[in-house]
Amino acid sequence: MDLPFCPKPSPLQAVSDAVTERAGVQLFVKRDDLLHPTVSGNKWRKLKYLLQSLDPADSPRLLTFGGAHSNHLYALAAAGAALQVPTVGIVRGEEYAHPARETSTLRFCREQGMELHFVSREHYRQRHDPAYLQQLQSTFRATLVVPEGGTTSLALPGVRELVQETEAQLGYRPIYYAVAAGTGGTAAGILSAGAQVLAFSALKGGHFLEKEIEELLPPETCVGTLQLFTEYHQGGYGRHSPQLLAFIQKFEQEHGILLEQVYTGKLFFGLYDLLQKGYFPAGSTLVAVHTGGLQGRLPGL
């Protein structure tokens, strides 16, 4: 299927301040938040080849999963509307079916024509069970189930292009790529390009991500090394602290780069903590990947 939106390579922005200068490192931000107004960040990377593989003759209808603030639901709803492909979102938490609990993300999904179905957290945990998936496909007449976060076998090639773009822009390979982690698909894609990855879990108890990232990698592939940081979750998915919000505001004032409190804020908060602790050898070059998701910013942040 031809895509009506073909983003150009996203900019690579140098970031320099008192923290990076004391640490003696070069920090760049891969601005994937600027790829596309709605299908942005890592979601564009993950969905690109999946969407291209769709055949209009098959009357595709996509079903996927996500939370009330899911960047993936938001992006797939927008892409489905642009391609005139029906989409169904299975949303974690029955309470969000109440109009008073509707988030801006869910409202946008509805406006794009996505059919939302709210399930209990118990039912949501079955999203990997083949029998449950078959039942959902039958109920909602879906031709394809897209996993939570959009990570399929077609997602990794799209993410690998991020590495190719970055190294063409830099002229060399940075020592590390730093990325926020929810399902681990973006980290896996960068690793599959042979790069070294620092992944910052946005989830409480995110140690399981290491195994899930490994399982996403193709067998017999020469991959980079992964370092997973699980202590910067700020209380869990979708949660934040006053310290995180203060950091986000200061970072935006200094660099003009908007962050949000679910993923990218935690990434940069953790990265700057490591910089201040002298974690990186002087002379290191780091690339932090801005994975978008700005529609999930707190009002007034």
C-alpha cells in the first residue's frame, strides 16, 4: 500500500550545557518527534513497513492494544484514517470507557475513526494468548493483529533506518544510543544495527524488558550490547514526580526541545543523572532518540 506521508530523515540536534560540558561528552538528539505531525517518532519507524505491506484488495482491518495514553494507539489511528483502513483499539482499563475519564489520546483515536473497546487489566494481560487473539479477530473482523507498541518483524528494519540516518548525519558511529523503553521494540531495532544501546524503562519493575528485547532480535544476527536502566520510572508507567516535571521544564527552556512525562522526560532525566555521576568516559558521543509522543504531555507543562 502506498503511504500518503513519507517523512524525510529527522534532524540531528546538538545539545550542549553545563552538565554535558562538565562530563566532557558530545550529546545529540535524534529528533524523530519531527518526523510527522501525528504518526511521529518511533511509531512511524515501527509502522512504516507494516503499513506498506497492506494490500487494499484484502480490505485490511487492523486491531491493536494500548493504554489510555498510548502513543501507539494514537499513531495507528492516524495512519488508519490517512490510509482509509479501519482500526480497532483494545484499551487497558474499563474505567476509561466513562466519558469523564477519556484522555486526549483516546479522544483523538475516536476522532480518527478508531473503534475503541475497553477491557479489564486481567483480560488485557491475555493479549499474547493465541486463543484470545483469535477470539478478538473473529469478534472485530480484524484481518491483522498489531502487537502492543507496534513491534512486529517489520518494525526492526524501520528502526534500523534511524541508525543509518544518524551515522550519515554524524559521519561516524556514536558510542551509545539512548532510548526510552516501553515494549522494547525501538531498542531492539537499534541493537539489530549493531549499535550500543542504553534503554531507560518507563515502567516500574522493567527488568523483564531485557528478555523481551532479546526475543525480538532475529536469530544469528550480529547485534550491539544493551544496558537497561530500571530506576528512572518515577513510580511507574504514566506516573511522574515533581522532580521530573521540573527537569522537563528546565531542559525545554535551555534547549527548546519539548519532552513529555511518560517516556522522553524519563529518558533525559536518567541520562542527565548518569552524566552528572561521570558514567561516560570523556570524549564520548551520545545520541538520545526523541521518540515523539508529545500529544501525551500534561496540560500546562
